[in-house]
Amino acid sequence: MRKSKQQGRGLQLASSQDHARMFTDRGASILLVGDHAVYTFAGVFPKIKVMARRAHEDTEPLLQSSHGDQATNKKKLSYEEAVEATGFGLFHWLLLVICGWANASDAVEILCVSFLLPTARCDLHLSSADMGVLTASIFLGMMVGGYVWGYLADRRGRRSVLVVSLAVNGIFGAGASLAPSFWLFLLLRFFSGLGVGGSIPVIFSYFSEFQPCLRRGAMISALATFWMAGNILAAGVAWLVIPRTSLNVRLSWLDFQSWRLFVVLCSIPSLSSALIFRLFMPESPKFLMEAGRETEALSVFQTMFRLNNNFAIKTFPASGLVIRPKDDGEKDRLDSRSFTGRLKQALDPIKQLFVGPLASRSVALLIIFYCISFGYYGLWMWFPELFNRVEDGGSACANTSRIQSSANESCYPVKTAVYMEGFITAASNLPGNIFTILLMDRLGGKILLSVSLMVSSVSVFVIYVVKTKSQSLIVSCVFSGVSVISWNALDVLGTELYPTQLRSSALGFFTGVGRVAAVMGNVVFGQLVDSSCAVPLLMVSALLLAGGVAALRLPQTKQTELT
């Protein structure tokens, strides 16, 4: 009788083991509940529990099998699958705030020069041509820095480049406040521009590589709105600080005016951003996967998963990541050590932009970046000075007698209305930013870019036509609100049109082209604003229209996966 029971138990155990093999072969996992084995189907089928009577002393072999089968349930994920698996939540909102602050810091550093011109022109003895060169200097630095930093970001990583470029921006920006002469101030602003040129394109590449496909357009648009925040911050601080001559300090070798304090305050966002990225931010998981650093990339995804799931106990559902192996040619390029080899390697990404299927979109983007940068920066950097010139009424272009006497005019007392109008113009970005966030993923960047550039062209033409101060302010606000849609759409398109190994290099190159245009725009305004104000305004209008037409040649990238 005892023998019969043992045989029955043996048959039952064998049957259970057969079931385990059968179920695990179909992707099931094994759990133990008391002295029962629970087989749970994985995949798309509902969970089906099959209970098999087990003796307590026979459970250990199945326990070992259970752990192995649960591990095999976690498959290796591609980049897009891993991003989707992390979910969307707290991590992405924290990332938006931190990257947004870095983007705002770039806006503050670029635009601070335009707000100090009405006052600094007296202390530094600037002519209109000098002011044009000064506003152009930071863009010249950005032109040089844009491609260099972008290339390094594609080879060395996004995070480290952001830390160094933001630090360079802040250190030289603050140092410019102590420059006693125009030429030293100009040189330090150039070096500050080197840092800005790196952080602007890299921050968008970095941010986009954490975003799920369906939310990428809206999130990049949200990141771009922080440019408006930086613009408003710069205008607000200028309004609060520059008119207060009580803040002036007399040093032994320098009269430290309130506008110099404003320059120091404008460097704080960049320096604080560099510190935050150095201490708290991870490397881009997309870059890590492309570099073959699977363990580090998986760690970043696990951190994203924990934060997005409120520090839940469950683990990230992946055993590894699908890593693309580098071909021998790519390895040879990375191992190049000669100067000519390094130079060729550095210029190779530019060559890749203009061959094969990327050529047509690259030519279109080249035209668009040139047109919008010449138009926007050429006009925007001069808004405070133009507002200053129409302070007593009339149009900046029509009031020739006032322009001719401006060289002999005192900068003190400071006219606070100039900064109030600059603040209002900066705040008028808000409707355009909201419009972009709501409609980017519905309409796509291509349509928004083309239409907004054409409307911007019309608004600039109207600036030339209007004859009163109030009309000029209203039309300037319209230009501000519409042109920001163009920039937001361009930010989204720029990150989606190129693969990971070219993304930062491409953005760096095209923003470098944009800086050339910005330099030319500021120099042209400086040379012609006193004698032929109509020429630069009509030139800006024509270029924005050309950019809108070129945008129609771009492919639609709405909700596409990053390559």
C-alpha cells in the first residue's frame, strides 16, 4: 500500500515536471504558492493558473527553474522599445525643467547685449556700427563653437559637452562685466558665444533622446518655450537693474555701472545649469547605446523607469538592449590619430549631410537657418535701440533728425520705457509657444514652420510701414509671437531629420550657418540703420519669405521614430 502511494506521488511529480517543461517552452513562468506550483502564461494571453499538487520536499528544483524562466521572460529591447517601456512621468518633467533652464540661460546670455546697448553705448563710446559689431560678436563665437561642440557631442557624449560649454558661457559672460574698453568687452563676448554655440544644439539632441515617439514633438516644443522664459527674464532683470543708477560702484580702475551688474546677473543661469548637469544628470541613453555602452544605458533606463513609476518595486522589463555593432570602417575612423586624419574625421559629418537621401533636406535647412537667423537676430537684437529712438514718437525709420543727433545724446537718466517695451515684446512669445505645444504633433513641424515664416515676413514689412510708436510696438509683438513658432518648429524638425551619429553635428553645423547670418544681419543693421533704415527691414522681410518657401521642401516627420 505504501509502495502504491509512492508510485502515485512519483507519477504526479513527473506529470508536474512535464507540465512545467511544456508551459515554460511556451513562455510561461513558474511561481510557488504554498506547496503548489503556479504556472503563469506570459505574452498577450490572459494569465492562466494551473495548480499541481506537490510535496514540500520536492519544490526546490522548481524554485531554481522559476528564477531562470522569469529571467528569460525579459527580452532585449531596442532603443525605441526601451524608451516606451520606461513610461512617461516624473523623470521627463524634471528633465524638461533642467534642460529648459539651460535653454533659458542661452537666451539670457545672447539677448543681454541688446538690453544694455541704450546705456552702455555712452560708457563704451559706441557708434551704431560699433553696436552692430558688438551684437555680432557673440554670434561669431557661436558660429565657431556650434560645429566643434556638436562634433564632440556626437563622439564624446552629450552631457560632458553641455557641462563645459555652459561653464564657458557663464565664466566669460561674467568676465565681460569687468572689461574697461570696447575691444576687451567684444573679445570676452566672443568667448562667451563659443559656449552658447555648443549648448544650444546639444541641449535639443540630449533632450529629444529621452522622449517617447508620440510625445516628442510636444515636449521639444515645450523645451523651446524656455527661450521665451529666458527672454522675459533678461528683459525683466534689465528693467529692474539698469535704470537704478544707485547701484553704480566706483572702483579704482573702473566705473562699475548698473549695466555691468546686469551682465554679471545674466551669467548666473549658465553657471548654475553647468553645475546641475555635472552633479545630477545622466548621459543620453541613445548615445550610450550607439557607443556600445549597454550597461550604462540600461542603468539610465532603469532610473527613468523608477522615477516614472513613483519608485515602484517592480523592475525595468528588459534583460538587455539591442546594440548596433560598429563596422570596421567606423572603428578605423575613431582610431585615427594623425592631424589630417582627425581633420578629415571632423569634417566627415558635413560631407554625409549632403550626400544620398539627406542632401535635399540639408540644402533646404541650410536656406531656412540662414534666412530666419538673419531676419530674427538682425531685427530682434535691435528692438531696444529702435524703441529708444521712437521714445518721443514717430517711426524709427522716418525720424531721421533724431537719429542723426543721437550720437550727442546722454544715456542718463535711463529711459525705463525702453525696457518695459522690451519686456512686453518678450512676453508676446507666450501665445506662439502655447499654439506650438498644442498643434505640433497634430499638424507637424513642416506646416507650422512654413506658414509662420511667411506670416513673419508680412509683419516685418508692416513694421516698415507703420508711423507711430504704439503701432510699432503692436507689430513688433506680432512678429515676436509668430516668429517663435518658426523656431519651435525648426527645433523639432532638426532633431528628427537626422540619425543619432549625425544629429548634434548637423544641428551644430546648421546653427553655425545661422550664426553667420546673424553676424551679417547685425552688421548690416549697424551700418544702415542710421542712413537707410528701410533696406535692412525689407531685406529681412524678403529672406523670411524665402525661408517659408524652402520649408515646403522638407519631409514630414510628425511622430516618427528617432534613427
